[in-house]
Amino acid sequence: MRLVRLAETARPAVAFTLDGAPATALAGDTLLTAILANAEHVRTSEFGDGNRAGFCWMGACQDCWVLVQGEGRVRACSTYVAQGMAVLRP
Amino acid sequence: MTVAVVGAGPAGTRAAEVLVQAGLRPVVIDEAPDNGGRIYQRPPAGFRRSDGDLYGTEAHKAQALHRRFDQLRGAIDLRASTLVWDVRPQQLLTLRDGRSETIGFEQAILCTGAMDRVIPLPGWTLPGVYTLGGAQVALKTQGCAIGQAVAFLGTGPLLWLVAYQYAKAGARVAAVLDTTDFATKAWRTGGLLRGGRTFLNGLRYVGWLRWRGVRIVEGVVPEAIEGDGEVTGLRYRTRHGTHHIACDAVGIGWGLKPETQLADLAGVSFAFDPVQRGWLPVRNEAGRTDIRGIYLAGDGVRIGGADVAELAGARVAWAVVEDRGLPVDHAAVARLDRALQRQAKFRQALDRAFPYPHRLAAGMADDTILCRCEAITAGAMRAAATAEVNRTKALTRIGMGRCQGRVCGPAAAEVLAAALGCPVEQVGRLRGQPPVKPIPMRTAAAG
Ligand SMILES: Cc1cc2nc3c(=O)[nH]c(=O)nc-3n(C[C@H](O)[C@H](O)[C@H](O)COP(=O)(O)OP(=O)(O)OC[C@H]3O[C@@H](n4cnc5c(N)ncnc54)[C@H](O)[C@@H]3O)c2cc1C
Ligand code: FES
């Protein structure tokens, strides 16, 4: 699964890094969108049952935590991507 | 001391409007960066789609609400991007950008809204599976579809609305699978017709999807979302046997459930609602609760939809105005009460037309993950079953994960009730704990 951008594609590009590798998003993307436009998952369950990619998109399920350098743990669905952000997938 | 309004959706906006009209300057707090709540959520700056594209038939309501909110900005103390994480007597504990602040209040109106009610099934934790509301948020506020070929599974008005919005926006809808059979819905249609446009819109979405050739199946029993590491398909049963459809993403949801954690922390009493099959905070028609200074409105109390939320928000604000000894516009209150009574009849019909398929939840296989926070199975819960949900929670940790049982709560209660052979209301309810959402440890300690 990958997100499919259907609209609002004329926004300026934003460069960030995902697990150290360069990646591109669009201004106004949440980290959930930014990551899932580049990769298949946002985190790995610490209980050994595989990868996760968020669930509710509205800050309720807490299944989208990622690490942002300098900010620590954030919810990907409630955090906007910013130029130069270094995102690590736990 | 001030009046606080938590939530700037339809209910919170109309509450603030009445308070300002009465000469008050409420503090309005929302975790989101801007107003609108769920249905009328505003996209980030720089997005260009029209209100018609974003809100469809409800565009004029969204515009009216946004316009009103913009006019109120100077007259309210707006705290956006601010989470209320605990309620103490006359105090809200908030967090913004890592900084905590205690906001004192004399009256607080909680308009906290709702989230999707889900039923776990095998494969529901795979990347590519989202709530129906989540699928809608992706489209509305990010311009994205959750996959190339999206199946929608569940029941209720949101199922058809989101499928329609996806197809309309150019996404490929692989199927719409409704667990309610057509007969149930048709039988309840009498009451639904009272809802006028809302119901007719629903019929229009179904008709349009059929006309577009989207596969629509009613009365399905879902078996599993398939895939190894990612979604590849969905398996379900009908009277005619087992079927399979290929898809790379799935949106699931069986109606909504209110976000009641703050009301719970405030100490408001709860009662079991047999129609919505859940524990709901108790308030009277005006929105007053048994806790002095705590008032409730909108989908955060009982799912009623956006129109009801607007009416209830205005109504509860008049109760606050009255309790502060200020003049009340009694004609306006009478109009609101009449409108709320009319809406209640429609809502009852809607709840009955799309019943929560609790047997589906109760019967989930032992190896199905029930709690996605900590990957705890339905079998583990059955093995630990004791007569009260908070005891079982201590034994299995179900409801103690990061989401505090927001996601698994309703289904967990059904599994437990079935395991104990008692009605679901007898297993009690999960209690809210501060903080209502995870926050940095030092904030909680300092608060
Ligand atoms: C994802 C989703 C999508 C929906 N889409 C539709 C739709 O398309 N059409 C439709 O008719 N209905 C839809 N609904 C139903 C919708 O909930 C109601 O119709 C309507 O939005 C209810 O208004 P409200 O003011 O009661 O709550 P909401 O609009 O949900 O507003 C509640 C607000 O409170 C805030 N909040 C909650 N808790 C806290 C806290 N602790 N601290 C700070 N802020 C907080 C939230 O951020 C939110 O902005 C949707 C519901 C969900 C969950
Ligand atoms: S996707 Fe549910 S909290 Fe982010």
C-alpha cells in the first residue's frame, strides 16, 4: 500500500530525511502522509506482530508514533513535515 | 472566572457564539491547529480545493460555520493546537508545544466529538487498513487516497459517504461491503424519511456508486483482511459462500463512538445506552450534568451528527448563560429545544437502521488481535475474563495501552460479555485516566 495523491499536488516540495535517506514531501503534508508517500509503513510494533502505518488519522489510536530529531516522539498524523526534518521510524 | 469551551467543531463553535452574544469572552480550546472539528475540518494553508469539493452537500453549512468562527476570533480567547489532558475541579490542564498551562474555569462546556467504532478482524493491523473517518481525513485534509484500490467495510452513513467521496475524487473503489443487510435498512426507512435530506443524500450515494459500477454487497460477514506485511485482499462471506476481492487498502468502521474521557475525568455519571450500545455521560436536555460547572454537547455525549451538534452547542451555552444569572433569549431556547426533539426521532431511526453488529465482535476468533496497542488477542481476554472490565484490564492490559481503549473498548466489552454469558452492560466500562492522550512524562508529573 502507498498513499495516492489525488488532489492538491501543486504545493511546494519539502525535503526531509526518512531513516537517514533523502525523501520528498509537499508543504502541508502531515508526517503520516509524508512517510506513506515514500514508504509502506511508519513504525514496527514492539510486540512482534509486524509493521504499522497508523490507523485513525486523527490523533486517537496512537499507532503512528515516530521519532523526529530534536523533538523526540511525535504522532505522525498530528505533526506537519518541515524542511530538513530528520524522521526515524521506530 | 471564565467559561471554557473544549472543542471548536460544530458544537463548540455554536456554544462560543451564544456565549459571546451574552457578553462573555470564553476560552475556546482545541487540539487541532484550527477550528471546524471533524466534519468541517479545515485543510492546511496552501490547499486550494473548493468548499464544494471538500464538504459536498454540506458546503454551505461548513461555510456558515467557518465564517461565524472567523467573526468570533476577536471576541474569544482561542487556544488552538492545545490538548486538554485532565480535568480537575474548576481547572483544565492543558498542553501546547510541550508547555503546560492550567486554565481555571467556572463553567466548562465539553464538545469533544467522536471517533470511529471498529470491530477487530484478522489482518486489521496491517499497513493499509484505516478507519473510515481516517480514510476521509486523508482525502479531505491531505488530498490523498489510502491506496490504489480501496475496499470499504462496515456499516452506517459514513461507509457510503466516504466511498462516494473517494470515487468522486477519482480513487478506485474496489468494493463497498455493508454488514447490515438490505432488509434491515429498508424496514427502518419510515423513520429515516423524517431526516429529509440526510437520508436522501445517503440513497443518492448508493445509487451513484451502483451506477458507476462499484461492487456493492450488503449483509456480509467479514472473514479477514489478507496480506503478508501489506494488504492484498479482503475475504468475506455471504449467503452464497465465501468471496474474495483484491485491494491494497481497506477503510473500516461501524458507526461512531463519543470521546467521553474528559467528562469521565470530571466525574460526570454515565449510563448504558441500549440503542448505541455503550456507556454515555448523563446530561439533561439542556446539557447540564450532575457535576456543577460541567456541561456537555455534540457527538462527544451521544452520536447525533453535525446538525444536532450545532443545535446542542447553542442550547448548552444558554444553560451556562442562565446559570451565570445573565438574561436568556427564551424564544431562541424554545426553538432549539423543538429542533433537537425533531432530530432525536431521526437519529433513533438511523441507529436502528445500522445496528452495531455486536455478535460479530463477540464472536471474533481467539487469535484475532483485539488490542492493537499491545497486540493482545481476543483469546487472551477470554482466558482472563472476570466480571468487570477494569479487573480484566488489569489482568490482560486490554484498555491500558496507549490509546486507553479508545479503539478496542466497545469490541472488548462484547468479547468479555459473551465469555461471561452476561449482557454487555453488566461488564461495566473502561475508566478514563489522565493524561487522556500520551504526553511527556515531566508534564504529567508537574501537573
Ligand atoms: C473522522 C470523522 C469524520 C467524520 N466525517 C463526517 C462527515 O463527513 N459527515 C458527517 O455528517 N459527520 C461526520 N462525522 C461525524 C462528526 O463527528 C459530527 O457530525 C460532528 O463533527 C460533531 O461535531 P462536534 O462539534 O460534536 O465534534 P467534532 O466536530 O468532532 O469536534 C470536536 C473537537 O474537539 C477537539 N477535542 C477533542 N478532545 C479534545 C481535548 N482533550 N483537548 C482539546 N481538544 C479536543 C477535537 O480536536 C475536535 O476538533 C465524522 C466523525 C469523525 C470522527
Ligand atoms: S493515526 Fe491514529 S493517532 Fe495517528
